[in-house]
Amino acid sequence: DNDDNDQQHDIDMSTANTTIDPSIVQSRIRQSTSLSKEDQNSVMQEGNNNNNEQPVFPKLSALQQSGGRVEYRRVRCPPHRYTPLREHWEQILTPLVEYLKLQVRFNTKTRSIEMKTSPHTLDSGALQKGADFCSAFMLGFEVQDAVALLRLDDLYLESFQVTDVKAMLRGDHLSRAIGRVAGQDGKTR
């Protein structure tokens, strides 16, 4: 019984009068072509925007780069550099605060220079540069020479103790070896 209904339904669909209004067909064709043109134009405009205009983001400060954490560095002052540090404190403090935008203090109890980043610090490497600058002064460099570490990115400081190289040196032999290393074409064995 169901098969007869299905066959009857198929016959009705095939013999049915289907009239298509030509004006509706034309409007549908125009509508689909205009939609495809709009899609192509929008894709072209997006492509042009990507080629001509790159997004510009503001530079992150050091505080934002570290995830909002304040970073600290401490450089110890050896006893023989305490007096020169007091005499040249203003010259040391000025580039650290004005150029690197660090917060700096001298802790008299521990005899060390303490530096930390502030919201105004722009460079994430400013704290390391400041620590290198202070370390250079503590090793005996003049302030003007140590400032070069702040200005040049590819300049760094590496030092060693002569007794680390040759452990048997004592007294006059040690001072002579230091003079030979520091002197021109000097060698120590």
C-alpha cells in the first residue's frame, strides 16, 4: 500500500506543472553575483590592509615585560672602594636614574648598591646594565669609562683573580705577575 503511494507521488511530481517566473530567476542571479562580488571586494580590502598597514603596538616597559614583578639587583662594595664610591656617588647615581630609569640606593649596613626597576624603566636589560656599570666601578674603573657599558649594548665586562690562574704566587711574586699581565706584552707562567 505504501509502495503505491510512493509511485503515485513520484508520478505527480514528474507530471506536475512547474512554472518558473523569469523575473524571480533574474533577481536571484543578480543577487548571487552581487554577493560574490562583495565577498571578493572584502577579501581584497583585507589583503590590502594587511600589506599596507601593520598593527602598531606600544613598547612594553620593563615592569610589563617581567609580568608586573619588580626586579632587584645588589652589587657589593669592597672595603677599598668605599671611599671612592662616596666621593663619586653623584656621578654614579645620575646615569642610573636618568638614563636607565632605575631606583637606586646605597645600603650602608650591607655596604652594597641596591637597584630595582620602576614603572618608568623602559628597557628590560636596564637592570643588568646598571649592575655591570656598578661592578665595573667596584673593580677600579673610572666612572667615565664605566659609562661606556651603559651606552653600548655589545660591551660587557669579564674579570678574574690572578691567584685563580696561578695559585702559588705570594707577596712580591704576585705583584710582579699582576704588573706583567697589566703591562704591555706581559706574560705570566
